[in-house]
Amino acid sequence: MADTVRPDLLSHYARSLGIEVSGFEDGVPVLCVSGIDAIEGRPGHFHGGATSGLLETAAYAALRIALNRGDGEQVQLKPINITVQYLAAAKKAPLFAKARITKLGRRSANVSVEAWQEERDRPRASAVMNVMIDRTESAKA
């Protein structure tokens, strides 16, 4: 997959939060955000909105990779719903997230995401998203 052109994985919003692509595992992007002051909630911890933004961005990035067939087709991803579970406070240290596509259909997708810090088997937050895939003519223009 290293030879294929990767779609733009990060939105302007994601970049403003400091989210970056840390690497790829099994062709799926692993995203990371460092503990910058702009996204601090209570002292020394991430704001919950920044955590959920990372989870949502990881889901969209995984879908963009899966939907990039190299034929130039553009699709719009629109959230149907997202459920975030905050499992432990995310400290002001690198926070990673990786998505897993549970179902990828023609018009919708279901994605689960986990975020972790030092130990991957101790997630800080998780999310489940349902996303509408818009393949209309206007999306192809």
C-alpha cells in the first residue's frame, strides 16, 4: 500500500488540534495528538472534546483509506451518530487512536475506535460511529 496515493486524512479542524498521523498498522492509520496547552481541560489533562475529536478523526481517516480505490471517486462522510465512552482521564501526554471498520456498506459504515496512552491494553476512551457515505454526483465533482 506504500505505492498507492493516500487521500488527505486530516481535516483543518484535526490539524488545529495538533492531530498527526503517527504511522500505519495493517494499512489503517494510527493518529496521535500531543498534550498541547490549547486542548487542555483540567490542569494536566486533555479536554474531553479534544479526545472525542481525535476518535472521530481516526474513524474518518480509516474510512478514507478503505474508500480510496484510486479511481478518483470522491465521497463525503457524514456522521449519523457517535457514542463516546470516557474510560479514564487522558493525561497531558501523547494520546493515540486507531479505528476498526466493523461494517462498510455502499451507503453507510460502522466504525469503532480506541484511544490509549502508555499502555494500549488500557484505553482512555472508545467510540462507536455510524457514518453515511454520500456518493452523489455532487460529491464526485
